[in-house]
Amino acid sequence: MAKILIVEDYPVTQRVLSLTLKNSGHEVQIANHGLEALQQLDSGSVDLALVDIAMPEMDGLELLRHLRNDARYQELPVIMLTASGQDEDRAIALTIGADGFLSKPTSSRELLDTINRFVG
């Protein structure tokens, strides 16, 4: 299936997302924040990034800006994931170039359906 980068600072959420994706046949990489995600992306390719908005070091919106301003990652599908569910966060993320937006908690079905729209 797909190689998915989870960018999330909360260990419990990392585990839940990772297990859900692995049980569906996906390969998973984990980054704890945006800077770590950029380092991982520079050392290998992924098919999709699942990015939390609120993180230390570099938040998800800043990471998304970096990705959309780098020709290597402009086509990388990015799904934003946030606990806030704020309409403002959604609007900003979609304006910057997010391909999808999910509010935490989200069901496994909704997560997988959203991912599968981009990685088949």
C-alpha cells in the first residue's frame, strides 16, 4: 500500500494512528514535529503526510507552508489533523494547500477513507 508520514507530537495519538494505518496495510514513519518531518522527507520519499497542527518546534501549518513552497513536495498529499476543529484552522490549512482536514478524534473509517482518496 502507501508509505505514510505521521507528524504528531502526542505518543498515544502516534500509536493509535500508526496501528490503524499498519492494520490497513500501510507503511508508517513518525515525526514528532515539523522540523523532524522535513529531515525525514529529505532522506526518503513518502506517499502522503498526515500532519497535526499544534506541535512544538514547527507546527503543522508552518510545515505545510514549507512543503508547498518546495518543488519536491508540492504534489505530496497532506491531510491536516487537529484537536481544535476550528473553522479558522481549516480555512488557513486549505488556503495554504492542505488536501484534506480531519478533526480529532476521528473514526478509523473516516481516516482511512480520507487517506484512500489520495493513495488509492
